[in-house]
Amino acid sequence: MGQTALERPARVDDQLCFALYAASKALTAAYRQALGELALTYPQYLAMLAVWESDGRTVAELGRAIDLDSGTLSPLLRRLEGAGLVRRERSAQDERVVRVFVTDRGRELEPRAAAVRAGVEAATGLSTEEFVQLRAMLHRLRSAIAVATAEGITSV
């Protein structure tokens, strides 16, 4: 009788973590290549997406939206500001709060970035339905793992 996956020795290809890692690495590399024409890094692209989505977000909101801490996000925003794509503005009510706004130059980049996304998504070879399902499953997985981690994952 054959062994179940839990009974046989662990194999790299059987690991969900490896499948996600390898797929993420390949997807990020595809974006990196395509974003080179826009002079954006992948994290800068994510920040721009979040600002395009909701212009005037605070730096803290932006960090939560793209899952980056302020130590990583602040220099990234400085570079985007230096490139003329965003502007940062301190709140008059609370100087600790900084809002990020897209500039005209940044807004002009949005359709080109959308074309990059469309190209990379097409390169996945997934149908629209498969793509939507996979994305939904990954969001669900991320949420479930976050909860499990907060509660403390235990071994059997």
C-alpha cells in the first residue's frame, strides 16, 4: 500500500511553501524585467499602485496596504518623490502624519504600469477565472496564516 504525503519523507516539490516561494520569485522577476522600462522597482510599483488607488493616503496606511514597514517605505517614498512621481505632505493638524499624493507625472505613468500588469498577468497562462480564483485563494491563505501565526502555530 502506498504512503500518504504525511508518511513519506518531505520533498521540496511537495511543499506549499516552496511552490509559493518559487512562483512568487518568478512573478516578481517578470515584473522586475517589465518595470525596468518605467524605471520602477517592484516595491515602488506596489507603492504607486496604492497611491493611485487612494491618493492622499497616510504613510502608515500605505505601509499597511502593501505590507511594508516605515523603515523600508520611507526611503522608497523619498526615491519616488525625487523622481517626481509623488509628493509627501505633512498634516497641518498633526505633524507626525504624512500624506502621499500622486503628481501629474506620476499619474501619466499609470496607464503604462497597467500595461505592465496586463502583460505579466497574461504571461501566467491562467484564464481570467483561474487568475481570480488563485488570487482569492492566496488572500484567504494569507489571512489564515496571519491568524494562525498570531495564535501561535503548534506542531503535531
